[in-house]
Amino acid sequence: MKKVIMMILGLLVILQFGSISTHAQKPAYEKYGKIAIAVVQADYPEVEITDYEYKGRKTIGKNQVEDDFSFLVVEKGNKFKVTVAVQHDLTNEKLLSLKVTEQKEK
């Protein structure tokens, strides 16, 4: 429950700051990359994020896509990957779902 509350608070902060307009060209996935970062930071507050990569976009339905992000994190000397899949609607820019997956390195 605490993780969910932290995630929601992080998303609200990101969405609030994301509404500030800028004149620079932003990548299409930038808004959802910020959400992915906030989720990883909320779910893993004690880790160091050492690498972040946008893995790409795939179409999942009419006007619906999934942006995938990968994070390399270090916790007490142990490295592992965390992937975040963000599904959203291109028409109204609404978040549809968010999936976080942890992959321990061997």
C-alpha cells in the first residue's frame, strides 16, 4: 500500500511539472520516461540507478502504444535490471497501465 501511495504521489508531481510548456522539441516518450523514473525511484528508494535506456515503442491497439524503459540499478553491490512498460493512449495521452519487472543478474 505504501508503494502505491508513493507511486501515485510521484506521478502527480511529474504530471504537474510536465504540464509546464516549453518551446523545445521533446521526444514522444519523454512524459512516460519521467513516469518510469519516478516509479523506479519510489519502488527502489535505497538503490543507485546507474543506467537508463529507452527500449522503444510498440503498437498494442488502435491509438494505443507501449513504451519500454530499462534501468540498471545497484543495491548493496548487487546489480539488477528493472524494466518498466508504460501503455498509453496516443489520442488523449492517458496512461492505461504500468508494469514493473525486476530481473536479477546472475
